[in-house]
Amino acid sequence: MTVYYSKDHEWVSVEGDEAIVGITDFAQGQLGDVVFVEVPEAGRTFSQGDEAAVVESVKAASDVYAPVGGTVIEGNQAVVDEPSLVNTDPEGQGWFFKLTLSDNHQLSGLMNAEQYKAYCDEQ
Amino acid sequence: MSEAEKPLPLDAWHRARGGRMVPFAGYAMPVQYEGIIAEHLWTRQSAGLFDVSHMGQLLVAGAEAEKGLEKLLPADLAGLKEGRLRYSLLLDVDGGIVDDLMVTRRGDHFYVVVNGATKAGDIDYMRDKLPGGVVLDHMKEQALLALQGPKAVDALARLAPGVEELGFMTGGAFAIGGARAWVSRSGYTGEDGFEISVAARDVEAVAEAIAGQPEVKPIGLGARDSLRLEAGLPLYGHDLDIGTTPVEAGLAFALSKRRRAEGGFAGWHRIMKELADGPIRMRVGLFVEGRQPVREGAMMVDVEGSEVGKVTSGGYSPCLERPIAMAYVPLAYAAAGTRVSLAARGKLFAGIVTPMPFVPHRYHRKGAAA
């Protein structure tokens, strides 16, 4: 399993041709208390960069973009039922959706953990 | 964050407490410390300390101050007793709201607190309209704190004995530590509480003393907004602007009886016509069905999908754990229980008109049961 990070503060955990997507701890910290999450249904397909999910905090609404293209296997009903999981466990139980990657090469445009940490330090 | 925002006197104090600073009204201000929901709930159950030093604190003095202000405000200032304050509205000639404010009779002058984002325009407008002999002083060296919540009185009375005797919408001079303070029993959360005006040089010591009380935590702008929304209190620049009138905004209580009868204030003719005939639209509260908040700027649409109204504030209510909003809707839709459709983010939401406040006010009115 390898974890990649996007400039939009999503994480992508990849195993074979399956990926789990969520938002990073940095992102949840910036958003503040999450009160609403909308995740995509199984079977939807995304190109890299498409709007894939919605996350709303007390203050504001944000879109979550697909950091890689693919077909959704499952949206995480647990975060829909309990949006605060995004705050308490953003890179674990607070995941948004699983998908089958359409093109593994898209991963090469993402950051590794060390690069992402440096990217956040600049923000 | 851009560095263009001016720091307030408590800037370093906020940062030392983990306040996340954001630009607001031209200043860097703390949007939150530990989190908006925790701060919101803490204020409702204990006491929250807010820095509102961005607001404009003005003194209006001179023999004609009362008469001059009465030309711009629909408040009965002649009937306002020493140490009492009123919520009022600075009006333009068409009855539009230039700003909303608090005005206190204090000795030989009026003490007026206006919104931070509008203070420069308010001062220009008032200086232009007030009679020549009236002096308007902008107290730039004065800071303002608010201590809000059911335990605010316990915390503040320990530092400034006597404040517990103040009734809602009255104020007086007190000492907090070695600092002179003007304290009024008022606020913007729907809770009992106080607003505390002190010199900028004293504000850090005063904030430190208040925040040191066990009931008190510092609270950011984020919770200030969610608290006032639950309390049904409008926010200037969002729920009120120069294009809204006091009647449309549901603020007719700010039009005093004597002033309605006598007139003589900016916009009186239009306002009296609206009082008699009803306005075209009204500010109402909405419960939004489902869990997704509907934000400022969302449209209210009719069955054909045409825009007939708009959401001016919207968010999540931490106390009710559901989305709430304020909107301007046509008068025919303004009755409680009316169902409305809202369009936002490419979707339709169902809303239901709901009396405000969403969460009951708990002001300390003298003579009322505690």
C-alpha cells in the first residue's frame, strides 16, 4: 500500500488498481468542524480533477476533487452518517470513497508524504 | 494570510492562545481557537469572551446631539434615561439601513457602537448630517470585549462587583483590576452577558483577568456568527444593507412609538407607508430540511424556478444540530410554516419558515424571574 497526496489536500491510498480517497489532516484542520459530507455512489466514473464529493464545515462548503480518475466502488456511508469522523480520523475511518483506478500513471503527478509535508509548510 | 490586515490590540494575545487569524473588516481577527462548535456550545452553557475591538466606538456630544441623532435614528433618545442603551438603525433618506448600532445615554453625550466594516462610512455620513455644533469623536484608542453566556455574570462580578446589578440594556462605569471600563448588559448571542469598553492599553490585562475565570474561554468570530444566527439577530452587510428597510428586516421594534407618531427621521415617510401597507418582502427564519447547510446567496425559487427571494445568512446550528438560515421572502411566503424551495450548489432544498429566534433568548431583564 502506498499513500499519495494531491495539491488539493486529498490523500490516495493505493493497493493494486484500487484506491481509497479522503482529505488530509491539514485539510480538516483548515475546514474546522465538518457537519455534512456527500460521497459518490458506486458505479460513477470520474476523470482526474472532477468534483467527486462535498464537505461542509460550520463556516463553508468545499468540493472534493477526484485526485485520480476511476470508477467508484463504494462511498463511505459512515462519514455521511457521522461527518465529524472527517475531523477525528481524516486519514482512517474518515475516508470518502474507494475507486478502481483508470490509469495508474496519474499517480506520478501526486506527492509522497515528505513532499506533501513540505507543501503544507508553505501554505 | 495577507499582511494587509491591521492588528487589533489583542493580536498577540489571540495568537498565543492558538487563535486562527483571518481577515475581517480590515483587521486580523481570530475565527476560532479550539473549534467553532465547541466554542459555540461553551458560550451557551458557560461564558465566552469575544474581542470585538474592530467595532467603531463613537461619542456624540454637544447641545444639539440628541436632536441631531434623532434625525438619523428612529429611537426615542429624548426618552432614553441615563445609562440606558437601545438597539437602533442609522437610516438614509429613503429608509434604507446605513448601519445598525447601539446607542447609550452617558452623561453629557451619547456613546454609539457601530459595525467595524461600516464605521468609516457611518462617521462620514453622521458628520455630514449632524448639526455644526455637534462633535463626533471616534475613540480609536478604545478596545471592546464581549462576555456572553449564562455564567458571564458570575465571572465578571468577581472582577467588577456591582455588574450583577445591571439589567438588560443598561450600563455603567466600573473598574476591572486597575482599568476603567464601561460595562453594559448587552450582546449579540441571545445570552445574558456584557459588553466591556476599555482603553486599548488596558485590554490585554482585562482580557487576561476575564479569561482567567474558570467559567470563561476565548471565542472566535466563527462561533460569534453561529450564535447570532441561532439568536435570529441580523448581521449588517448580509441580512441588512442600504437596500433594506427596518420593516422588511423585521426590526420595527426599533421604531419607537413617539418617533413613529412624530416622524422627523430619515426615511420616515416610506417606513410609515410600509408599516401601514406591509412591506413587499420580509426577513424570515428557515429550517432547511436534510443535513446540508444552505449558505448566503442561495436563491428562493417559485414553482417555475424563478428567483423570488434570497438567503442572506445560512449555516449549521450547533445547538439544534441542523441547518438554519435567514432569508428575504415575498410577504405571501412570510408566515411561519410556509414551505419554500431554495436553489444552491445546483440542487433544490426544502425550507420551512420558522419563527426566530431559533434558540430562545435568555437576557437578564430586571423584574423578570431569574
